[in-house]
Amino acid sequence: SSWEFVFIYYNNKLFDGTRNEYRLTRMTKYIRLAGLVVGDEIILSYDGNRYQISHRRQRQAALNESGVLKLGSGWRVVQI
């Protein structure tokens, strides 16, 4: 499959602004479809011919020996 992102350079510092940065936009669909969460990494690469995107999870899901998701066994109190 292919994805289309937009690479933007913002520089209004020359016009009394504060921005001088690069941004990669239109990534929300990829992030949602991949199920990424805070702490996961997006990896952008180029092989000399084309760009590629992949991701690495901060924490892998715990699976048992049968490959079934292993859930925690207890409750905990969360302070609000």
C-alpha cells in the first residue's frame, strides 16, 4: 500500500513570527490504522528508490505460548 504525507517548512520568523520548523502532516490515518499510541516510534526511510514508513511499538503485547494476548490479573486503584 502507499501513503501520501505532506512535508511543510514553516518560517515566519523573518516576519516577526516565532516559527522556524519542518512538519510532516496528513499522518493521522496511518497512525490510527496502525493503532499507534504515545511512545511508539514512526520510522521513515529511503532505499535510494522510494520512501518507506514503518513503526516500532514502545512495548510489545504480552502473548502466551499459543500466541493469545495475555491480560493482567489484578485491579488497581487510580487516583483522579
